[in-house]
Amino acid sequence: MLKPQSIIILILPALWILFRPCSAGAGPYMNSVHGSNTVGVNRSSIAAEGYARGNCAHCHEQHASINGSEPSPSGSFPCAFALFANNFTGGTTGSYIKSDDFCFFCHINVGAVQSEGGITNRQYANTFGGYTTDSATDILGAFNLNSYHNLYDIRRFARTKFSFFKDLSNPCVACHNPHLVKRNKTNPSNPAYAVISRPSDHGNLWGDDTNERMDKYTTYRSPRFYGSNSTYEPGGVTIRDGSLTPDYVTFCLDCHQYQVPTTQSASMNPNTPSGYLTAIDWSSSGDMHGQRTRNFGINGEGSESYTCRGTVIAPYNTSPVASNYVLSCLDCHEPHGSILTTSSRPSTYLLRKEINNHRVDGCGNGEQYFCERDGLCYSCHTNNHAGPQGCFGCHYHGARDVNCGGPRSGPDF
Ligand code: HEC
Ligand code: HEC
Ligand code: HEC
Ligand code: HEC
Ligand code: HEC
Ligand code: HEC
Ligand code: HEC
């Protein structure tokens, strides 16, 4: 394992060569939002020293001092990759504070080192789904919600699977390349402004090319935009075939095709070993929300002899009805964290607060409630069985043969 100091020795010469042309040169970094000369990085402590907006030095420090003193923030330097702060020092679980992760120094509402102050980043369901109530307005806040993508676990897993990912790499960097990211939030209906990179292809953005979108599964249908029965995600468009939505299935499955280790929630799946999450199978032999064909008609046709029945509602039941819809992971999940809840369940599994023009609440009346039935499943279904909660007891990723007082065997999710 390389010590932080030796990494800096390896990297500094590369930085030295790259830093100088970076303020004048073109290339992918200059097209990224961080490299932008209008909205890009601009750390107030060195902007004052004449560094142009977008300069690499707003994140990387070639020298520990500028004009004889160390620019803010100061602390336990030098840091890995010659960054101005430690890349990641968070513990095995949240809650996180600003100094736990390099990115939080700017992606925080209050106390950012960026000259304009804090950066607002809303939840996926708000930016792309149009939901109006914020459960978080910065990235630190999203990771501090009840259910969150545990950064320690992400880093631990990425180290074992992806060769670009170094021992001292940042867990955010497993999903984002800070030298390439664009600004999707101000162009939510245009996936050319991509912010993610597949961990198996860190050197490229994901979703910006037309063959990296959800319409590659020919039966994707976009959920409805909040407050509207005629427009769809992302961002309230009329087109609904997934051609404007990145292929999040391929992205998430770079990691979730495996049983990933977790320090936090227990798996719903009785067949998954403790300390791991269920490997997600979206293929034609996996879940029905994925490429496996559903058992019954859209209005439950064919299920008449079973105890447990239900339907799939709009927009999925509107013409032309597909025989096998394939959903995006982010139709149901948030990427960072989710749901302020008073629920006593062990986890809300990064599930969205708003799904398909429907607020996920119920089992109580208000933003802080979260109910499996009324809130979550009824965003897209009706059903005739089980009480107000307990749907996850039989319907979860990979569920098979979970009976319901009837003879049917087979997949249940
Ligand atoms: C020195 C400040 C700074 C640091 C550190 C920083 N960012 Fe940013 N980031 C910005 C600014 C400024 C923008 C553009 C402003 C905006 O979008 O409001 C931005 C935009 C982004 C965007 C595009 C979405 C958006 O908000 O417009 C992503 C994604 C992003 N940053 C990820 C990261 C990640 C991941 C890290 C850590 C590896 C990181 N940033 C570290 C300043 C920073
Ligand atoms: C928004 C902050 C930010 C800006 C701006 C930025 N970098 Fe980085 N850079 C990082 C982070 C974070 C890492 C560490 C990546 C990791 O955790 O694996 C890094 C890593 C690197 C590395 C190590 C190799 C790699 O890609 O992992 C090099 C070389 C580098 N940066 C060069 C540059 C140059 C040159 C520029 C300007 C053209 C630049 N960086 C601008 C945040 C930034
Ligand atoms: C497991 C993968 C993953 C991890 C880990 C992750 N992100 Fe993200 N992030 C995403 C996805 C997916 C999106 C939404 C993508 C889109 O806009 O297409 C996103 C969106 C963003 C955005 C843009 C939000 C907006 O305003 O639209 C920022 C900024 C960001 N992430 C920063 C971070 C930071 C900082 C970290 C680490 C603390 C982090 N991310 C960790 C997957 C991840
Ligand atoms: C870089 C690898 C990686 C990627 C990419 C990734 N995840 Fe994860 N995910 C993990 C790890 C590791 C855990 C276990 C830590 C934890 O439980 O938070 C996890 C946990 C989860 C959990 C359970 C959270 C809980 O409450 O314990 C959900 C849900 C999830 N991921 C969904 C997604 C979705 C949706 C995407 C795509 C937007 C995605 N993941 C992309 C690595 C990844
Ligand atoms: C129809 C909504 C829906 C979609 C689409 C969806 N999920 Fe989930 N996901 C859930 C629900 C509900 C749970 C909680 C029950 C469970 O654990 O399976 C969950 C839980 C999880 C977990 C924790 C599993 C465990 O061990 O308990 C992971 C990981 C996960 N989802 C990843 C994904 C990924 C990756 C995708 C896309 C390929 C995806 N999800 C698509 C609804 C969805
Ligand atoms: C974003 C919308 C959405 C959400 C949320 C959702 N589903 Fe679905 N579900 C669908 C669609 C669309 C299908 C049809 C898939 C196909 O055509 O293969 C489906 C299929 C199913 C099926 C298989 C139906 C059959 O005919 O065999 C079951 C069972 C199911 N869902 C249960 C649930 C449960 C339980 C929940 C809550 C935990 C849930 N779903 C949440 C959209 C959703
Ligand atoms: C005791 C186990 C059990 C519980 C608890 C349960 N279900 Fe089911 N459910 C089943 C079985 C078995 C089926 C038969 C069809 C299948 O699995 O596709 C079914 C069918 C369905 C369907 C029919 C799908 C279609 O399109 O035909 C929906 C929708 C559904 N359940 C939703 C729910 C919701 C919502 C809850 C919680 C309120 C719930 N279920 C609780 C076992 C259960």
C-alpha cells in the first residue's frame, strides 16, 4: 500500500506538467463544469491571489504555500493527490461533516470554500422528477438522510473491483470523474450534460452518448413529472421512451451485479448472507421490474384464480401497453440518500420521496412519513392484499415463491 506521501511524490510531477497549460488549453477538463471559466471552481482564498476561475489549483495545491502562507483551508497537509484537504476521512458510518470528504468543502450549503459560497444540489426526484419539497439541498445533506449510500462501504468495495480506484481515492470518485462532470441540474432534460462515469469506465462520461440511454431497453416508459399527467421525467418532457434518460441500469449494475458488503442495513432477502446486499438481476431471468416478462396483464388479467392480485396504473396502462416494461433504478431510488422519516424500519433503501407524480407518504400524514403500500407501491400499482405495510416481506429484489395463500410459485418482484 502506498503512503499518502509517496502518492504525492508520484503525482506532483504529472501535475506540474499539466497545471501550466491548463489555464489556456482546451480538452475535456475545459468542457467540464469544474473547469468552466464562468461557473467553475474558484476557491476564495486563492482567487484573491490571482488564480483564474477553473484553474486546477482551486482543488490541487502544487506548493503547500502561496506568498508565504498556506491558503485556506489549512490542516493536516500534505494530502493525497496534492488536494487542498484530505480526500476521505469519514468513519464506517455517517453522519458526515464537511471535513470528512474533499468534495463537501464546496458541495455544502453553508461554509463552502467556493467564492460564491454554498452550492445547491437538490435530490434526484426534485431535479429530474419535479418534486417540490426538498429533503436536502446540498450533497452533504443528502448523505446525512436516514438512508444513504455509505461512503466507507463504497470506497471499500471500489478498491477491490476497479483498477483506476486507488487506496486513497475518494468514494464520490467511484461514480463521478471530477475532471469531466458537466452541469445536468441546469439542463435536466439533456443527458449530454452528464455527471456520472461508470466505475468500470472512469475515463468517460456515462449517458452523454445516445447509445447510453434507457431507450436501449425498447420497453422503458418514463414516470410522470410531478404535478402533471401529460409530461414525464427527466425535467417535464413530452417524450417518454427513455431516450433522454441515462442508462442507470448498466451504471448501477457495475457494482450491484455483485453482492456488495454493507456495514448498515440488513438485506430483505433471506437468501443473502448477513453483511451483504442482494445482487440485483435485471436480466430476462431476473426481476419482473427488469427484463423478465411479468406474469399477468396490466389490469391483472390471468390472475383471477389467485388470492393476491393487483394492477399496474398510468402511465404504464396507457396505449400502447408494452408486454414487458423495464424500469430504471432511479425510477424508485435516489443515488445519494433519501427520506426524512419517523418510520421505525431499519432502512428505506435510498427510495425516492416522490415517484411517478405521487408523494411517498401514507401511514401518517406528512412529509416525514414513509409507507410501503400507499406511498411506494401505489405510486404505480393497485392491489387487494396485505395490510398497510409488509409489502417488502414478499416483494423484494430477487424474491421467489413467496406464497400468498395460493398455489402460485415463481418470481414476486
Ligand atoms: C473548489 C470547489 C469544489 C470542489 C472541491 C468540488 N466541486 Fe463540484 N462543483 C463546484 C462548482 C463551482 C460547480 C458548478 C456550480 C454549480 O453547479 O452551482 C460544481 C459542480 C459539480 C457537479 C455538476 C452538478 C452541479 O452541481 O452543477 C458535479 C457532479 C460535481 N461538482 C461533483 C464534485 C465531486 C464529485 C467533487 C469531489 C471529487 C467535487 N465536485 C468537488 C465546485 C467544487
Ligand atoms: C473539483 C476539484 C478538482 C479539479 C478542479 C481538478 N482536480 Fe485533479 N483530482 C481531483 C480529485 C478529487 C482527485 C483524486 C481522484 C481520486 O480520488 O482517485 C484528482 C486527481 C488528479 C490526478 C491523479 C490521477 C487521477 O486522475 O486520478 C491528476 C494527475 C489530476 N487530478 C490533475 C488535475 C489537473 C491537471 C487539473 C486541471 C486541468 C485538475 N486535476 C483539476 C479533483 C480536482
Ligand atoms: C453510487 C454512485 C454515486 C456516488 C457514490 C456519488 N454520486 Fe453523486 N450522483 C450520482 C448519480 C447517479 C447522480 C444523478 C445523475 C445525473 O444527474 O444523471 C448524482 C448527482 C450528483 C450531483 C449533481 C446533483 C444535481 O444538482 O443535479 C453532484 C453535485 C454529486 N452527485 C456529487 C457527489 C458527491 C460530492 C459525492 C460524494 C460525497 C457523490 N456525488 C457520490 C451517483 C453517485
Ligand atoms: C461504486 C459501486 C456502486 C455503485 C456504482 C452503486 N452502488 Fe449502491 N451500494 C454500493 C455499496 C458498496 C453499498 C453498500 C453500502 C450501503 O449499504 O450503503 C450500496 C448500497 C446500496 C443500497 C442500499 C442502501 C442501504 O440502505 O443500505 C441501494 C438501494 C443502492 N446501493 C442502490 C444503488 C443505485 C440505485 C445505484 C445506481 C444509481 C447504485 N446503488 C450504484 C455500491 C455501489
Ligand atoms: C420498482 C421500484 C424499484 C426499482 C425499479 C429498483 N428498486 Fe431497488 N429496491 C426497491 C425496494 C422496494 C427495495 C427494498 C426491498 C428490497 O430490499 O429488495 C429495494 C432495495 C434495493 C437494494 C437493497 C437490497 C437488499 O439486499 O435488501 C439494492 C442494492 C437495490 N435496491 C438496487 C437497485 C438497483 C441497482 C436497481 C436497478 C437495476 C433497482 N434497485 C431498481 C425498489 C426498486
Ligand atoms: C415506478 C413504478 C413502479 C413502482 C414504484 C413499483 N412497481 Fe411494480 N411494476 C411496475 C411495472 C411497470 C410493472 C410491469 C413490469 C413488466 O411489464 O414486466 C411492475 C410489475 C410488478 C409485479 C409483477 C406483476 C405481474 O404481472 O407479475 C409485481 C408483483 C410488482 N410490480 C409489485 C410491486 C410492489 C410490491 C411494489 C412496491 C414495493 C412495486 N411493484 C413498485 C411499476 C412499478
Ligand atoms: C404474503 C406475501 C405477500 C404480501 C405481504 C404482499 N404480496 Fe403482493 N403478491 C404476492 C403474490 C404471491 C402475488 C402473486 C403474483 C406475483 O407474485 O406476481 C402478489 C401480487 C401482487 C400484485 C399483482 C401484480 C400484477 O400486476 O398482477 C401487486 C401489485 C402486489 N402484489 C402488490 C402488493 C403490495 C402493494 C403489498 C403491500 C400492501 C403486497 N403486495 C403484499 C404476495 C404478497
